Amino acid sequence: SQQGEEDPQALSIQEGENATMNCSYKTSINNLQWYRQNSGRGLVHLILIRSNEREKHSGRLRVTLDTSKKSSSLLITASRAADTASYFCATDSNSGYALNFGKGTSLLVTP
Amino acid sequence: EAQVTQNPRYLITVTGKKLTVTCSQNMNHEYMSWYRQDPGLGLRQIYYSMNVEVTDKGDVPEGYKVSRKEKRNFPLILESPSPNQTSLYFCASSLQGRHTQYFGPGTRLTVL
């Protein structure tokens, strides 16, 4: 079952601007992950944040997690045209045996 | 190079003609999974396997079969494909289910 829900569904910005996308989920988690998908291709893992962490950085990516609100955000700073892709959050399931993916945010970065 | 491979990458077939999509990983991962991706529906899990000879249904298993006879391979079988199985399919593997998953390049299947 899909637990993560990304917001907005689509986002269009210009190069150099920051892009923020959000993910909300319903039940308690052990970790939350963000993935990126270029059109029609396989998903690529970006970052994992554990339930006891509040913020994590990786290059131009910043992820926050608020377990009290059951939400996470992904910030891409100084965006580039090459960041154009769909971004998905994924939470581990109640059973712990699988990841549940949201429907994704489609990001378009124009030069 | 660590990778997940899928074959074929593209397939057009007709209703009722059995087909198999292969998936192989070279990372010695215990966990493997199949997803389908459809516009507006995101990624939905079809089946997963926690280890050799251990498989279980995901969210949308109807019309699909899987097997896990070897650790590296996890084929997806459509015994009698129907047009509603037209989709983009992804295989993924990881050390364990909740860990980082590595995705294959995808198989675009069209059932006429």
C-alpha cells in the first residue's frame, strides 16, 4: 500500500532557484528515503534519513524529517536543468519487508 | 560494476501469450522486488522475495508469478497477459527490504 504522498505533484522553477518538495506518511517508520527518476528510467537512491534523525545533507540536497507531523521535505539548492526529474519518497512498511513509494513530484528546471 | 539488469527492455505481445521478464543482480542482495509504474498511480509493488525460495505478494500480485531459485535471479512471469498489464516494470534489490533499493533500467511492456 502507498504510504508516502508527495506534494506538490509538479513543480517548475528556473535554474539557480531552490526546489522544495514534501512527503507525508501515515504510520510510524524506521527510515524514509528519497529517490530520483529520470524519464522512463530506473529510480536512483538519493538519501536515507532514519527516524531518530531530523536533518541530513548530501551535496546540494537537504532532507528534513518531522516524525511528530509524519512529514519530510527534500530541498534541492541552486537547481540545475539536469535536476529535472521525478522525485519519490519511500517509507518502510509496517512489516519492515518492503518500501512504500509515493506517486512522486515532477520537477522541471528551465535554463 | 554493481547493477540490476532486466531483460527484455521493451516487449510488445498479445493477450494470452505467456512471457517472462528476467531480473538479475550481482550484489549478493537477499531482498528482491518487482514494481509496476503507471501514470498517476506511482510505483506499486507486485511481489517481493526476502531470500531464496521465499516470496510474498505485494500490493498488486494478480496475474503475476515469481520464483526465486537462486539468489541473483528473480524472474517475473505473466502466464496469460492482458492489456491492463501494459506498464513499465522495475526490478529492485537491496540487502534487506527497508534498506536502499537498487533499481534495474525498466521493462516497458505492451499487451495488445
